[in-house]
Amino acid sequence: MSNEAGKKIKLSRIGNSLRQQKYLQLMVLPGLIWLIVFCYIPMVGLFAAFFDYNPFLGILKSPFVGFAHFKELFHDELFWNSVRNMFGLSLTKTVFAIIMPILFALMLNEIKNMTLKKIVQTASYLPHFISWVVVAGLFIMWLNTDGIVNHVLMSLGFTNEPQAHLNSPGGFWIWMAIIDTWKETGWWAIIYLAAIAAIPVEQYESAVVDGASRIRRMISITIPSIKSTIMMVVILSIGSMIYGGLSGSNLQQSLLFGNSLNYDNSMILETYIVNMGLSQGRFSYAIAAGLILSLLSFVLFSGANAVSRKLTNTSLY
């Protein structure tokens, strides 16, 4: 009886809490419905990876092939090349995506003129809201042989002839990291600026009295105070690394900037999946590749979270 009474009390508390928060719960409801409809229900389709899926027959009536698609994937050289490119591009972008927003937030915090600070902040946020299609058009124009970048480099004597920067396989990852940094640094610096704003002013005042320089105050006060925020962003960045980090821009960049000249470095696992699923109609094969992509993301996220918990006592769960 005591267990039943305890359960009734617990359910009663939950019911009271929901009634008290009914308006907040209603605000959350659309997001919850979206999550269920577009994230959880589609997971049923993962079973198609183990069938030779035919849209006219449905999943269960299609021939069962077991792990045949996965075996074929692991013997496909193009698959392994796309995995290599995915990690190469993602690692390059993740390094930039973690370091640059921190440095930008630290420098922005040192601007004492509030008007200038607001102007710089606003200017740095704006690229985040520009469509990747527009960004691609701008940078393709700026980086082509008669673009402004080549004119500047040639006028400064760094090169004697114009270079097709985006057509070079060797420079593709670096240019994508630079473009992604330009677009997202200001946006992701917001979270660090919020963390910095929460640091007690008295700590800085005490450091000034002790004769600490600005650099010393950054190293001794600011960075240690936002360490937990940094680690949370690092965990999220590593967890989403294979999609292009926090911006998740790998697929957009591969589709918009990739061409036959840089194909060896621009073909990533996501574009491989799109080509197999939409272009070739191999739906089950593409789902199998997508399942591997999701598992890799889960392993990276869980690993980063575990390492962070072990080293810094900071984790998301």
C-alpha cells in the first residue's frame, strides 16, 4: 500500500506541476511535435538498410538482405575516400570553430567604447544570417582567377599569376574552414560573451590593483572562468564534427563549392549518401551509409563527453 500511495503522490505532484506550467507546456508543444514527426518517426525507416527497399512494395515486403549493404560499403573505395574527406574537412573546420570564437569574444570584451562594441558585434553576427547559396556565390566570385583576392595577392607580390583557389584539391579544406569561420565566428562568440559577462567585476578590479596586464587578466581570470562553457562547446563541436561542427555546413559547402577539379577532396560522406540515394535510387544502400554516419556522430559525442567529464569534471550528461 505504501508503494501505491507513493506512486499516487508522485503522479499528483507531476499533474500539479503540469497544471501550473500549462502555458509554458503549450509553448513547448509545437517543438515537441516537430521533434516526434521529423526526428523520431523517420527512425522507422532505418530498417530499410537491411532490405533491398522497393518504394512500391514497402520495407517489410522488400527482399531481406541483412548486412549486404554494409559489406558492400566497406569494400567501396569511393566510400572510404568520402570518409577521409569528411574527417579531414571536419577536423580542419572544428579547430577554427573552437578557437576563433573564443579569441574574438576575448578581444571584443576588451573594447571599452560601447558604441564601437555594438557596431562590431552587429557586423560580426550578420554573416550568420546570409544563405549559404549567397555566400557561395560571393566567394566563388572573389576567389576566381579575376576576383579581388587574386588582384590583392598579385599587387602585393605574393603571386605572379592568378590562381583558381577553389579548384585546387589541396586547398579546399582550408578555404572551407576560412569561409565557415567568416560566417559563424561572430554568432558563436555570443555564448562566450554571455559567459564573460557573468564574471564578477571585482575579480578584474583586484587584478588591476595587483598590476596585472590585460593579457594576464585574460589568462588568469577570463579563460578559467569560462572553462565550463568552452568545454560544453567543444563537446557539441566534436559531436557534430562529421556534419561540419556547430554550423553543420559540410553538405552545403560540398554541394556548392565542389566541382570536378576539387572532387578528390570535396566529396564527403553526406554527398556520397545524396548521390547514392537520389541520383542512383539506391535507397537502402544510402540509408546504410547514413546509419554509419549517425553511429560515428554518436561515438564522437559520447567519447568527447566522457573525456571532458574525466579531465575537467564538465559534461552534458
